[in-house]
Amino acid sequence: MKIDWGTGLVIGMVAFISFIMYFVVTMMTSNEYDHD
């Protein structure tokens, strides 16, 4: 299975966005990081 640079770029962007969203949701839902 060969992945061209366009497909790799899309996969990389999706992985990066999901990684960021995971941290945002973790910070929002955790009581450990209490902020105003």
C-alpha cells in the first residue's frame, strides 16, 4: 500500500487535530486543572 504526500498530509492533519482536541477536552472536563 503506497501513500502519496497528499494522503499523508491529510492523515497527519487529522491526527494533529484529534491530538489537540483530546487535550482540550481533558483540560475542560478535569477538576484537577481548575480555572476561571
